[in-house]
Amino acid sequence: MALGLVHFDPDSFPPEAMPCLRCGAETMLRFAGPCPACAQELRAKFHGEARVVEGDEYVPKMNVTPNAVAVKDD
């Protein structure tokens, strides 16, 4: 799905009093999940740095053979 195709109207989902799924404290949330304090704590605890991961070159297994059309000699 392309970005920008889902439209979210915050007024359609007013905050309701519900328990935090992490600490159990009653707080005003639009959707079930962690309270703002727990969310901030989780962001600080599990902060990660973006990096590029180099993958190994694909080497087919020995039992993989090219199809007959690909190796057909004219």
C-alpha cells in the first residue's frame, strides 16, 4: 500500500480511560497499548541505530539445476 492512502481522523477516536497494557495504570488512550510514560521508557531502553547490513552472495544448492529453456543451445 502506498503511503498517504490511509486517512486517519483523530476526532473519530476520542481518548477513553483504559489500563496501560504494560504497567496497568489507568490513563486516557485512543487505542489499547502502553501509556505515554511506558512508551517513552521503552523508546529510551530499546533505542537502536540504523545501519546497512551486508548479505552473503546467493549460492544455489547443488541439487538446484537450471531449467531446460535457460540452457537450450540454438
